Amino acid sequence: MVRRVARPLVCIPTYNEASNILALVEQIHEAAPAVDVLVIDDASPDGTGDLVRTQILKDARLEIMARPAKLGLGTAYMAGFAYGLQHGYTSVLTMDSDFSHPPERIPELIQAVDNGAHLSVGSRYVPGGAIEGWGTDRRVLSATANFVARQILRLRTHDCTGGFRCYSIRALQFLVTRPLRSSGYSALVELLTRCERGGLTIVELPITFTDRARGQSKISRQEIFRAMVTVLRLAGRRS
């Protein structure tokens, strides 16, 4: 029997985040005590999943979706969306597992959806937004990627590649009707593009993005190339 709950869900995809995950869950619940947290773990060899399973015995607001292999960020998001719909959550928020997204901003993202937005985005690139801990090269790469995506895909949202987002039920129902073709971080661009082209209401709230202090970044040259391919593919498709 599926347990149905009328509250928000925070989805956190993980791969080798043992040094971060439990502290992050704790901070999420300090900032937003009423949310449930779903960790979507891709068979992390560092024991991330084992830590979460142990914590579940102490925290009824925590659950894990254990996947058999590293299946990619895009499929993790879609699995989280489906879980949220199946269990009757009021909205689904996604965030990174490395403390780059500030847990204290979770209530504001949820409130924006409660107030009528279909999607709220924690944005680095609106007034009040900022990035801490990045060097010049990474700042230029991120800003360029966002500029190119916005120009080619005619997007109105300023932060196209950030994963700190809250999706309404309507947005989830719209997105799960078609699988994502993108598997990595480029899935973020595809999800946003589909929301904008679908006429959904999107609001951006400023956040300070902080580079990870522990663990290893998942961004690679291959991911950057995939993102470029995704933008070009989406440019040729208008729906």
C-alpha cells in the first residue's frame, strides 16, 4: 500500500556523497521541518546508501530509492517526480547533495509554488544571486553556458543550469508524460525548456551558490559536451 502524504518532498540524487548526505538532511529538516526527503542513490560505492538506510531507522521523514547503477541525473529526477506524484506530495523540490544549494532557502521556493508558480528556481543570475568559491574560469564557463542556452533556446529564465528548483504538481504531471533524452546535468536545460515551452509559470528567487567543500565534483568535460549537444537538439525541436 502506497503511503500518501500532503506535504512537500525534497529529492536529492546522490553518487559518492557519504561525507555530505547526513549533515545535509539534518540542515534541510532544520530549515523545513515539515518536508520529507528522498535520497535517490545510484549504488554509491562509498556507502552513501548505507548511511541513509541507517538514518531512516531514526527519521520517519527520510526515505531512500536505491538504484542498481549510476543511471544519470536525468533519470534520477524523473524517478523522484514519479515518486512524488504516486505518494501524493504537494510539490517536489530538487537540490544537489554537496551543500552548493542553501537549505535555508527551501521554504521560499516551496512558498512560491504554493502561491501559484508552477516552477520556482533558486537562481545565481538574478539580482541578489551570487556564487562563492569558484575561480574565474568556472564562472565564465557557467555564465557562457547560460547565455548560450538562453539565446539559442529563447529562454526567459536566467539560471538555466541550476538544479535548485521546486516543481508544482501540474509541472510534474506535465513533465512525466515524456521521458528525458538527456542523462546528465544537461537534463536541467531540457526540463526547463519543456516547462517554458509548455507555458508554465516560472519564478526565480536569488540564492548564493557555494562550491562544495567536501567530495568530488561530478562536472566533467563530457558533461559540458553533452550539454552543448542538448541545447542544439532542443533548438531543432519547438515543443
